[in-house]
Amino acid sequence: MKTEATEKQELDEINEKMGPELVPMVMSVPEAGKKLGLGISASYAAAKRKDIPTIRIGRKLLVPVRRFRRKFE
């Protein structure tokens, strides 16, 4: 399992190579939950409680990467 520092370093390397416009701006609720060590159901429950920041686009519930990082880094 990757540590947060390792994931941050990998994202920084991707930023340098690809440029910030190619870094994802949102992620799925299960993906965000996985980064916190949660399963799918627990991830959606946390999102419902507003523990995980979310936005809704149509019927899709997404997690803004910047808000997620600010809250959990």
C-alpha cells in the first residue's frame, strides 16, 4: 500500500511531465474512500455525512481533488 507521501510525490512527478491541465480534477467517491482506507459503502456514507467533499454533476457524485487534498493532507 502506498503512503500519502508516495502518492503526492507521484502526482507531483506527473504534474511536471504532463502539465497541470492533464491532472484529474475529480475522482470517484470509492476512489477517494480507498485513499482513506474505506470500502465502497463506507465511502458513500462519509460523502453523505459531508466528511468527504463532493460535487454533483448530473446524476454523478464526484470528489474534487483539490478540496480532498486540502482536507486530508
